[in-house]
Amino acid sequence: MKKALSFVLTLVLVGLLAACGGNGAGDNGGSASSGSKDTITMVWYPNESGAELKGARDEFSRIIEEATGKKVEHQTTTDYIIAIEAMANGNADIGYMGAQGYVEANAKSDKVQPLFVQSGESGTLDDAVYYSWLAVKKGEEDAYKSGSEFSIDNIAGKKFSFVSNSSTSGFKVPSAGIVNHFSQMEKFKELTAEDLLQGGSDKVFTEVLFGGSHQGSAVNLLTGKSDVAAFCDTCVANYVELVSGDANKPGSVYKVKEGAEEPFNTITGQEFVLISVTPVLNQPFAINTDTLSADDQKKLLELFTSDAVTNNEKIFLPKDAEGTAIFKKKSGEEKFVAVEDAFFDPVRELSGN
């Protein structure tokens, strides 16, 4: 697994080094008709579409409406592909997308471009990553060790839950690591990521499930539907807390918080252990440059990279604060920064897009 992690991490670092510090998509011109629109449609993945995040979505509406003078409509979704298609087809003007979803939408239409992304703890693009986890239920972690270290050798033959095959941290990155690891074995030397989409006696996994969201994949694990699950740290941060170990390290134990909202409300107190952790490029806010005017692009980039948004506690929950938000500061330096398409080239290498 060390080789697999090194492989994926190398791609991530290449992307970070290759990223340009330009003005993002704010330089792209919208169509002539886009300037006359009086509504901006914002689409969200299932992970951010829940009722518990309505307050955060409403704050995005408020500040965008103030900056542009236009009404904001939210399109919440139950499937990644709905959001991807909405961006590519011009049915949505701006969307918060995973890197893989952005790459897919951009491949369908080069009018889809990234505008800004959450920085890393340094406040820059240099460490703008989050983490893809492979987790097992507490008490079962020793079965996934080789000596004193965790190994993914024994995930073979298990029931496995991914998020969606359009998810970066919930499929593309973990599947790349799994393929890289198991293709070294004679039995699986021809293994591809597509082979992981289904289970069976001749497959790596006996059964493959898809949670539809990171929360759903975690629930698949904690309710016993799967033995191992892939999901990311940021998407479950509102529902779980670190019990022991260091954050984002194999062997760390997390527990579902008391009072956690759906879909974790019936499994509070359940614990899981990380057996693999891989850094992933942060998710962009992407725009359709054909439907969003150049003027609005500029206004949105200026808005979201401003100190006012950086210090807005409804957008970035302070590091020691309790509450629910899409973004939570860890160092206190996090903010939105402009990003360009080349930043996501490592994801293209993983997906072939």
C-alpha cells in the first residue's frame, strides 16, 4: 500500500507544483445573453445538499445576491452526475464540485472552468488538500494489518462501499491505490478501476456498494452493509469526532457524535478506524463561463477571495467553534484562493479525461 499511496501522492504534488497563481476563470468572457440574466443557479453535490447545511447554502445566496444584485437559486441533488450534467449543459452557473466531477464536466464542455478553491492550512494552494479514507468498524482493524502496520491486502474478498464512480476521494483516488496495489499480484495483474465497480467471486470484492454521498458510504460501513468503506474527512466532519490517534492517520479512531443529524442520527456512538489515508486535491467552485457573465465572474472571484468572506463564520466555521458548516478552519489561515484548470491535471491522469 505504501507504493500505492506514493503513486497517488506524487500525482497530487505534481498538481500542486504545476498550479498557476493566476486569476482563475475570472478572465473568461460570458456569452452576450449571460449578462442579462437576473438569476444565478448554484448546484450542490449530495454531500452538501442535506437539510443540516441549508443555513450555509443560504449564506452563499445572501452574499452572492449582495455582490451581483441577482437572485440565487439552489439546485440540491441526490446524485453526482446530476450536478456534473447541470454544469456541463449550462443549467447551473456555479457549482461546488469534487475535482473528478469538475474534470468530467470540463471534458463535456470547456466552458466549465474552476473559479476558486479552499486553500490549505497555510492559506495557499501549496497544501490545498483534504483526505480520502478507507475505514473499518472499530474492533475489526487488526484483520487489516501486516505486522504492526496497516495494509490493504485483506480488503480483498470483503464487501466494499464507494461513494460514486464520479467521486474523487470516494472512488477515483482509492480505486487508483487499490489497482496499483493488487495489480502487482498475478491473480489481478490485469486489474482496472472499472473492475472494482462490481463484486463477485472472481473480483477483488465480493460485493460493491455505492453510498451516493460520503455520508452514505460511511453509514454503509457503520450499519454493517459493508466491511470497508471509502469516504473523505471533510464530508463527515460535521458528524464525527476524533477519539484517539492523530487526525488523518492510519489507526486513528473516530466516533459518531451524540446529536449527529441524519443520516447518522440512528448510529450515534458508533466507531470506526482508518486503515488508509491519501491526500486529495481540494474541490473547486466551478462556473460555466458561457452562462455567467464576465462581470459576474469578476464580482464572484473578488467576493469569495475577500477578507469579508474569509472572516465570515457562516462560511468558514472557526477552528474551535461548535456548529455545522461546509468549511471549518483548522489553522485559522484557510480562505478561498483563485485556481486554474491546470491544478487538476493530476486528476485527469487518474481518470484519463
